[in-house]
Amino acid sequence: MKKIFQGFKIKISFDALIFKLKSIIECMKKITLFLFCEFMVLLFGATLNAQNASPTLQRCMAATPTAEWDAMFNQLVEITKQQHLDERSKSTNYVIPVIFHVIYGTQAIGQYPNLSQAQINSQIQVLNDDYAGTGYNTNKYVNVNGHLPFYDYAVAYSLPSPDNAGVVIANTGISFILATKDQSGTLLAEPGIDRISYSSFGWADPASFTNLSNFKNYMDATVKPSTIWDPTLFFNVWVSDCNSQVSILGYSTFPNGTSLSGLSGGGSGSAQATTDGCWIYAKACGNTGSLDPTYNKGRTLTHESGHYFGLRHVWGDGTCATDYCNDIPKAQQANYVKISGGSSSTLAAYPYNAGTCPTGTYNNSTDGEMFMNFMDYSDDAAMWMFTHDQVTRMVTALNQSPDRSNLTNSAATMTTGVDRVSFDNSINVFPNPVKNNQINITVNLPYSTNLSISLQNIVGQEVYSNAAVSVAHQTLSCNLPALPNGIYMLVLTGSNHEKIVKKIVVE
Ligand SMILES: [Zn+2]
């Protein structure tokens, strides 16, 4: 297995380098093109802003999955559809506990790259907004001729509802919460943050590596295996500085699904357990702090986490190749699109690149390419959506991948692994979304327990708490303070340390 993996790693690096060269050439072509495009009528009210395209950061170097992985995962997607798990996702809470391993040298907290809690909090907020379909610039996805974008496409390919009248921005039903405890159940000093000083470990500065292959090898062979938290319980995210000659924004592993060997992107065996998760560049983390001006909306982790849940790039990593999502038109290649400013050379317009993949089903002749999808390579401000077929793939990973399916359960305990089956199944919270600042908790337990109730915002701050003694069969009514709209976590703990976390929406 090791041999296959080693061989694979060499392939990744080579592909990534070739890809980088291609994108530089493409970028140069687009600078020329741009001069002729200034008079284009632009949708989205984008302002014309002639700006030299500087060498851009490469958005992503997640390994392109093998045909073997594709076949395996697509099989699981079919099972998901047959079992209607994707439809159930509308009412299911998928709460993902996240731990950020912040890699730094000797800097004080808050000094780059030892990112502040505020910057990490901003990244969690971006993830939650983007996965809810309400993130930055979603208001630019507007009707054209009385229809949603991709209307003709939706009609031509008979897309099912809700996409039959144009492709809508999906609410994935997935939300993210900063881990509040470490692997042994100890309360974290800073929610969701594990600070790792490379100098105290005697490791090299991540920014000292000047080529991609060596950088990735350092991350995957040294940093990740020494710092990873149980990847079946936590979504691991590593954040570090990176040399300008490496200039990548992030990469991710793909979900495992079988015991097949040689699966790409951290598929099998020990490689999976020691490297699973995402790495992102510290200057592309969140939307506050010291950030690259083009990648300052926190979309790097939105994109990489898409891979983490099984999504492919919208162009299928080939010329007009498939990403297995029928509600996304084929794309010829990666798009580098901006809304205004930024370092990309092409301004957003709709339809964009229509006719670049003119043949076969799901072609883009009428409505062009979906540059605004998180799984393209556009600037942060020019990407803002997942689609429903992408949600089906994510739900597949969350239900059927052995290393993703327990994440939501672990949000309940964070770590302890206590058997909470009867506890989980015996507690119901309503109404959700909350109405009139009141929630009711119905308990129907086969035993009696003391219940502690804590409502926390997504960065782990408690906004309400209460307790009830000897609860078995009853409904508890809680009068909440007036709360800002958003997602909250209701943490219910029993006297035997049983714990359950329910996602609560205030709107
Ligand atoms: Zn990617």
C-alpha cells in the first residue's frame, strides 16, 4: 500500500506543477483578452477595474481522485439517492466539530501566522454562511430576464425541483462548530484552536520550503501525523504560512468509503488516519486579520471542505470533464474570475464562457459555466454557491463514509465516545427555528437524570443556561434572552455525562 501511495504522491506533485504552469500561461492569455473585454455589458454591477494580473496564488492542490475512487463514491451516491437520504438532509442536523491546528514559530497570539481567536471565529462564520447558502455576495445571484441564472440549462436537462426554474443556491444543512474540548475531554482554553509551535517541536518553518512537493511532504509526513486529532471525531484543519514560491491556498483529503487500496487524496490505511483533513494558507483563513487581498473572504476553506465532503472541481479536472453533478454545466477548465479588483484577469459576467463545452448532455451552450460555484477557482468574492447535487454528494460522505459518518455524533460528545443512543433518541427540541424566544425540550428517557442545558453560539460562548433535576418524562420550557439571528448549539448534558448537541436556528 505504501508503494502505491508513494507513487501517487509523486503524481500529485507533477500534476500540480503542470497545472500551475498551465494556469500561468492561461493567466497571460487572459491579460491580453481582458483589454478587448472592457466594453462588455456586465451583470452583477461589477465595476471595470483595469488591474495587472499579478502571479496569483494557486487555489487548490487537492489530489485529483482516481477513477477507482470516483466509481466507489458514485456508487455510494446512488445508494444515498435510493434511500432518499439527500431529501432527509433538509431536516437533519449535520453539525461538524472543527479543530484548527494553528502552526506558528515564536510569535505571540494574534501575530501572523499565530492567528487570533477572532480570525478563527471569522472562518467558522464564513463556513456556516456559505454552507447555508447565505454567504458574501449571494445577493449578486440575481434573475436574468425574469429567471434565475441557468434557467435554459435547467429546462434543457429537465432538472428536478427546486432547480427546474434555474439553479438555486443550496442550503446544505451542514453547520460547523468550534470544538470546545480536546481529545481527552479537557476544556480548551480557546475554542477550536490547537496552537502548534514548530520551533518548540524542532521542526522547520513551513515558509522555508520553496517547492510544492517538499512543502506537502513536510505537512503530510511531519506536521499532520504529529498533531492530528482523531479524524473520525474532528474535522482537522491545519493553518500555516507558506513560501511565495509554493503559493498555494489549500488542499484537502477526500472521504474514504471502502477498504480499497490506493485511493487518492488520503484514501486508505495509515495515510488516512494521519493526514485526513484540510490545510489552508494562513493569509486565506477567515475574513479578518492579515489576509491576501484576493482571498480574503474565507472561501479557501469553503472550497477545501467541499473536497473533504466528496466534491470534485466543476470542470472535473479535465477538459469539459464531469464533476458528477447534473445541475452544474460542464466547464472547459478552471475559471479565474473576479467581481472587481483582485488579481484575477477576468470580470464576472453572466452567462460566462457559454459554448466552451458545446456538445453532449449538460453542455454549457446556453448559460455558460458556473464560475460562482465554490468548487471553481474564482476569487473569493466571485464564488458563493453550492448546488443540490453537490449537497447529495456531501450527504453521501456524511452518511456513508466511515471517516465522516461519525463527525455529527461526535459533535455531541466532542470526544468521549460514551454510548448515548437512548439519550440521543429520547430528547426532542421544538420549535426550531425558535419562536418568541422560547424553546421546549421534550424528554422521554427510560431512566431519570439531572439535565444541564447550555445554549452556545457558534464560537462556543454560552448565551443561556439552565438545569433540571430528575428528568425522565416531561417537557421543559426555556425562556431565552433575545438573541441575534443565527445558528446556535443547544448542549444537553445528563448526570452520567451523556451529552447531545442540537442545532438551533434563531431567525
Ligand atoms: Zn480544489
